[in-house]
Amino acid sequence: MKTKLASMLLASAFSLSAFQAEAADKVVLQLKWVTQAQFAGYYVAKDKGFYEEEGLDVEIKPGGPDIAPPQVIAGGGADVVVDWMPSALATREKGVPLVNIAQPFKSSGMMLTCLKESGVATPADFKGKTLGVWFFGNEYPFLSWMSQLGLKTDGGPDGVTVLKQGFNVDPLIQKQAACISTMTYNEYWQVIDAGIKAEDLVTFKYEDQGVATLEDGLYVLEDKLKDPAFKEKMVKFVRASMKGWKYAETNPDEAAGIVLENDSTGAQTEEHQKRMMGEVAKLTAGSNGALDEADYKRTVESLMKGGSDPVITKQPEGAFTLDITAEALK
């Protein structure tokens, strides 16, 4: 009798767990780049069970140099993507209707890092210089800034020469460029680790130059938001993700450890990820996940200030919604 009862209880437990697994809503998140502390909030939310608490089964897909999140989501490979707003708005204008549903990053981490010996002390000194620039959607903030400075990017004497920069710092180390694109939390430290001293560098943060645009927002396809079930799923996803981000901010070393556990490549180091998490926490600080409309307007204005060559040519309509975060933050 005891054996039969135990079997019945075991069967019930199995059927309950099977039901829970079946009931979990699947969400596929496509990251903008490889597994690193830039995305710690999502890995923390998964590791700590925050997604599971919301009834979600979240798959986190790392990005890479040949992965463009807008292309992935347009092709049905993800439900939600992490992207920079300049890329998302440019993509929207080209016909892929991305919508920002949340903005975990309040500040921009983008900057140009220059060798002092190249003679660059102010943005006026960019003229005639070679500057390293990332592409694949990352070039838009740079092109907008150069347009505002009145500098052409065609390599002429009154402009700058653009070096299509790989996702590394080699052009600066090898002195192929006076300045390169870096993030405060990543490539800048790769330059330092390569043996160049901070006092031998000059940095220009986009935030300080008044040309900062929003980075690392969460985007979905507009049509999907017409489905109430999808909207509810995104509410749960954003709520759990922001819980993950706030946990990461207050527990940076633990968050870095969780990121390392999820790095299947083994390429990341503990020192670099802890340092990165500390810097990323400065960028997510002050955000509860809801998009600040003033930040949005500043980004749009910056992208439209390109004179004859703006990143976007008209005011976007419907490019963001506050509905998801309004519900998630209740």
C-alpha cells in the first residue's frame, strides 16, 4: 500500500512538473553582442529564477560580429532583441518596424579613445585624422556626431578618414588610427591591458559631447504587440529582467560570476567581467526600465542633425511604447 501511494505521489509530482514546464511561456532573447557583463541583468534573471517565477522559459542567444539583431527578429529568430536606438530607428525607417518596449540603460557607454601622441586634444583636431569606427549598425552615433561637427567622412582633407574597425583595439595599438571606438566598460580597458597608460590617452565620451544616443534597449516587432498574450508575456519578461538588472547593480561580483558561468566560449576572464560589470552598473543606474521620453527625443534630434546625410530623415512614429513598462512596474 505504501509503495502504491509513493508511486501515486511520484506520478503526481512528475505530472505537475511536466505541466509547469509545458505551461512556461517560451521567450527568445537575442543579444547585441557576445556573452559578457553588458547583458548581466538577463543572465542574472535566468540564474536567480526571476523568469521562472513569472512563468517564462527564456532562451538567451549571444550575438557576435556577424549577427545583426534586427535581421534576427525580422527573420523570426527571436521574440525580443537588445539593440541601440540609432540602429533600431534606422532599421525602422528602412521597413522593419522595431518598437522599444523598455530601456534598461539610462546612459551611453560609447566614446572615442585617442592616442595623445596623434595630436588630438579636442574634437576640432579630428580633421584630417583616421578614426576607427564599428559598423553593423554601430556606426550611426558616430556618423551623426561627425555631421554635427561639419566633418565629412569621405577621407577628404576637410574631413576624417573612417577605418572600418573590427571588434578589437588593434588599430590604436598598431597606430593605424588616431582614435578608435570603445565602450567605457569594454574596449577602453583592452587598450589599458595592452600596456598603454591612461595618461597617454584622450577620451571623448558621447555623453560629454552632447551626442549620446540610447543604447541597449529592448525591441520587438510592432505587429506582435497587437496580440494581448504576447504583450502580457513581454510585461512578465521586462519585470523579471529589471529585477535581474537591479540585482546585478547591487551584487556586481556575483553577477559577473553568473555571466562567466554562461560563457560557453571560455573567452572571458573574471577580472575583465568584474570590471565591466562595475562600469555597466553606472549606465543602468537611474533606470527602472521605462523609457525616458526626454532621452528618446534627444536621441532622435541627434540622429536627424546630419545635414544632408542624417541617420534618419523623418520623425519616427510609434517607435516606442510605455505600455509594457507601465504594467510591469505596477
